[in-house]
Amino acid sequence: MLTGPGRRIDVTLSGAKGAEGGDGLLRSAQDDNADIASMSTSGEPRALLPVYAQFPVRPVRGHGSWLVDEEGDEWLDAYGGHAVAATGHSHPDVVRAIVSQAEQLLFYSTAVAHPLRAELAERLASLCPEPLKRVFFCNSGAEANENALHLARKRTGRSEVVSVAGGWHGRTAATLACTDGTRYEEAASRSGIPLSRRVPADDVAALEAAVDGSVAAIIVEPVQGLSGARDLSADFLRAARRICDAHETALIFDEVQCGVGRCGAFSAAEAVGVVPDILTFAKGLASGLPIGAVIATPAVTAGIGIGDLGSTFGGGPVPCAAALATLDVIDREGLIENAVRVGARLARGARALGVRQVSGRGLLLGLHLDRPAALVQQALFDRRIITGTASDPAVLRLLPPLSFSPREADLLLAGLEEALA
């Protein structure tokens, strides 16, 4: 049972060990006067520019689905650092792969070949649906989407892009122009980048009207992240495929957040049964090391030559080692299947608590509440449970590690029950 200020949660989880060899119980953070409703960057030095509003906690260690702060207190992480901690925090196999490769060769650019880069490219090509077989590595999701748009424009000789309302694609120049939100559109406009043609989610008629012979690409998240784990309908995604085929336009699936096993298959494309021309991964691909990947069809990449793409750090030996270890862990530990099972457990439990709607797939879930999600997020934070919010103020977003256990799901649901009381 969850208890009040200064108390501990009366739930013991196997494998959740405290910093001092403790029992892994979560303690209320209310006595710390933590208030995430007024999150700031006040804990950062003045030399750092502000980026995100920050949770008022400083984790110094992590294991599995748990973070350990400076005081030795443990926090259940149901957010995963924006869906990055796919295999859990500091998975031993991933850490060993990083250390081993760093000791051998920390870095060299793509001016030379490296066996791990080649191995990872082949591995990703084998995991993606046919005919997605050509791979380019970069450092982040935004870079992956930027280069996906570049490929589409080069292949088609066109410039216009169609995006979907609620979509988030990054903060680089071209991706800002496709990201929904006034501040992002203004930033793109200041750069002189033309804005995408935005259509409502699941509106096939609007999509058909938006695409013509000037459109290079439709870019879409099969399961939108920031908008609140909105899973676009299979009919809409199939229509996007049909429309792109009719106009010889590239279909881009942004799977930066929803890919790498999070939504019930390795790629969301496989989960929804629609194959794009270009697919992008990042976030969980290397369990926390920076890497992005663009996987495209040979038809899209046919005209690409030396100098058309490039990245100094993309596909470096250490991130590739981490990514290969991540893929091994996902496969060996059955984490895709676990994401499906535990995601269903969370969805059932949330509905049983009166949550009016649960959107998303696997372990990318949006809980649609009857009150501001920030209030529920705060109540969970008071119980040392970290969750996320969305651009929809009534949606609480859950992005835990793919290794999130049934008992950890039950602990999250117990906290949610008290938060909603």
C-alpha cells in the first residue's frame, strides 16, 4: 500500500536494490518539497543554456527500471528518459560492450570502414520489413529525420512535405518545419524553411487533397509520441501508402520513439502492417548512447553517391557496439513480447481505475484523464515514480524500459490509484 509523506511503499520488488543494499522500496518525496508543476533548470550551472524543464531529482545511478538519486533513494522510472532506456538503465551486457569497444578503439570516422558499423547495418536491414535494406547512421532522431527528408527530396526532385497534426519530428531546420506547434513553425520560418502541409490525424480525405505532384514525402509517426501516444489508424497509414504510390511520393515513418520494439514488433511498420519507403530509428537503439539510423529502400537510395550524405560521428564504434548489444538483449530477453504483455497489463489496470481512454501500443501508452495530467504526474512523483506528460494536457505518457516487469507495472498502478483518489 502506498503511504503519505515520509513513508515507504509497502511493496517489495525482486531485483530492485537500494543504494546501500536496501530493499528497493519507494519512499514518498513529499517531504522533499518536490514540485514538478514548477519544474525549472535551477539545478544546472549558469553556463548551460536551458533545454527542458527538469524533474527536481538528480539520479546518479540506475539499474533496470530504477534510478538512484544522490541521497540513495530509488525512483521507479516509467518514462525512460524520453523512451531511451530500452533495455533498462545500465544493462550489464550493454555496459560491457561499451567498455570493451572503448578499450579497443574509441572512435574513428566513416573515412574508414569498421566491422561493427557494417554488422549493425546488416542487422537492422534484416530486422526491417522488405525492401528496407539501405542504412545510414547519424547521431539522433532529428538528424535521422532530417536526412530522411533529404533522401526523399533528392529522389523525387520535389520540395513539399506533408505531415500530420500532433507530429513531432525534431529541432533541426527541415524537421522543425514538419513539427506541430507554433514555436517550432516560427523557428522554421526564421530559417527560411517552408512549412509542411499539415493534415488532421486519420483524415484520409485531407491527406488525399494535400498530396500532389510537388510533394516529396509524407512524414508520419505510426504511433505519435508527444501528442499523447496516439496510434494512427491502419486505414490512414494504408491510405498514406496508396497515395504515395499514386504520386511517386516517399512515405517516411518516423519511428524515433515508437520503434526498436516498443510497440509490439521491432518496427512499428511491421506492427501496423504498412511498409514505408524510409524509416528512422534513434532513442532506444543503443540504450542511451547517441545514435540515429535511416533505413530506406534501394529505389529511394539509387541515386545516392559519395558526398550526398555524411556524419563525422554517425556509426562510431562505441555507439554501434552499444546498439548491437541492445539488439541482442532485446532478442535474448524477449523484450518485445514483454512490452506487449506488460503494456496490456498497464492498460487493463488503468482502465480498471477509471482512466477513460488508453491510447498507444506496447510500452508507449497515453492515459487520457479527467483532470490535468500534470497533477497526476506530480502525485506520482511524490511517490518517487517518474512519468511523462504530452502536448494534450489531459494525457499522462508512459515510456518505461522494455524490461519493465509485471510487478513494476503493479507498483505504478498502485501509485496511480492513489494519485487518482
